[in-house]
Amino acid sequence: MKGSILPTVSRHVAGVVIAFLLITCPALAGSWPQFRGPDGQGNSAETGLPLTWSTTENFAWKIAIPGSGWSSPVIEGDQVWMTYGIREGRSLHAICVSAATSRVVHDVEVFAPEKEFTIHPTNSYASPTPIISGGHVYVHFGPHGTACLTTAGSTVWTARLPHVTGYGPSSSPVLHEDLLIVPCHGTDTCYLAALDKKTGKERWRLVHAGRCSESTPLVIPTADGDQLVCNFSERVVSVDPRTGKELWTVAQGDNFAQVPRPVFGHGLVYVSGGYFGPVVQAIKPEG
């Protein structure tokens, strides 16, 4: 069944840069467990944060991270986890830094691909953001590997989900109940894969047509249960995160390489993107 869609608005969409402020506020106790925070939409209930900062004002410490990695930091307690790649992507790491001291607590080589892999000039070898939950950290490097680590730095499981990326690793995984849902948007194949978060075994896979997309899906609550909303190329798709069943779809026009994550509020899903021309849509999810 199709979701109902409000009129499409075609306009340029401004990007948003989120500063990492934990280092300026030692009393900060809240977690930032995934891409775009606790609800996946960049919202935080924390107060008392500085409104201005520079290299001298409201600045506690800085630390150089090796190689390249555009993954956002995720935070739980004193641990700050990120990913990076060195040696032209032939050594892929998860690194944990102490929020209090800036000391490196763990630096784990998770994967060591045999060959250098191609990335877009503005991308990195480690762009997907990790997830930290229940004493575990989930990291993803596109087709080069997905893994679960303990917050003590040991590897629980690893998995590989084959696909060929046009721009390099991009979309971040999503944790829902006992599943780690991984977008695999390749130039050869496009699918969502749900892995058992305890074992890494695949529980379901949804293959979809179309070109690659770089967007991270968002889980939203509805009266009929949770939905996983995906900003795919040429269409927006809602999926049952427990089963992988497609619930509804809305056409989005001739585009691909979608980047922005969906946003949910006021009973509407908002998506933006459009490789050939900017587009914004507001969609009312209906099962």
C-alpha cells in the first residue's frame, strides 16, 4: 500500500554540521549511541552546553586520530568510539578514547582487506558511524566488513555483506531490538540485511531495485508498530524492521545517491535529496 504524500517542495536543502561538545562539558552524562544521537534525529535533552567555542574557548582537549574516517563519534559513559582506515583502506580500525582524559583506551584492527579499495575523493575509508549499546560496539565498513566488539575491545563476531560501492562506505547501520540492520547500496546490487546482533547471522534480506543510495534508514513509531523508513534512490520505502516486509512506497523522482537520513515529527516523515535536482518531501506513513 502506498503512503499518502503531501505536495513536493523543490528547493535547496541546507546542510547541518553538529559540533562534538562532550569534551567541553565534563558533567555531561547522557549517551550519544548512534548516528545523529539517541533518537537518530540529532536531538538531545542535555542542558548547560556552551553556545560558543574555539581552539581556546570552552575547549578541553583534542587528539589526532590516524588515517581517515568520517564516522561520527558515539558516546557511552567515558567511552568515545570512532572508526578509521589507514594504508589506503587495507587496515580498518575501531578506536575508543576516554572522554575524561583523551587517552586512547582501545585501538582495534577489525578488518584488513587485501587490496586498496576505491572511494570518492570527498569520502573516507571509514564513514559509517558505529553504534554503542549494552556493552557492545557495532562497526560497519561497507562491503569490507561488519563487526560486533565488546566495549572492552574484544571482537565478538564479524560478517561480510557483498556489494560494490560507487563512492566507498557510506550508510550507517541501525539497531532495532535484537537486529542490526545494514543498508547495502551497491552499484551491482541493492539490499537491506538484518543480522542477529548476538551472532552476526543473517535473519532477513530485502533486495530492492534501483541505483545506489547513501542514506541511513530511520526507525519510527506508528500506531501499527515500528517502521524502518528508507530514503532509497527514486523512492521512499517503509519496511517492517522485524521481518523485512515492505509496507509502503512513495515515488521520489529520477534521482540516486541519496544522502540525508529521514526525519520524523508531527506525524510526518520528511526526506530530502535529489542528485539531478533538489527535492523535499513530507510523507504521512500509512500501513
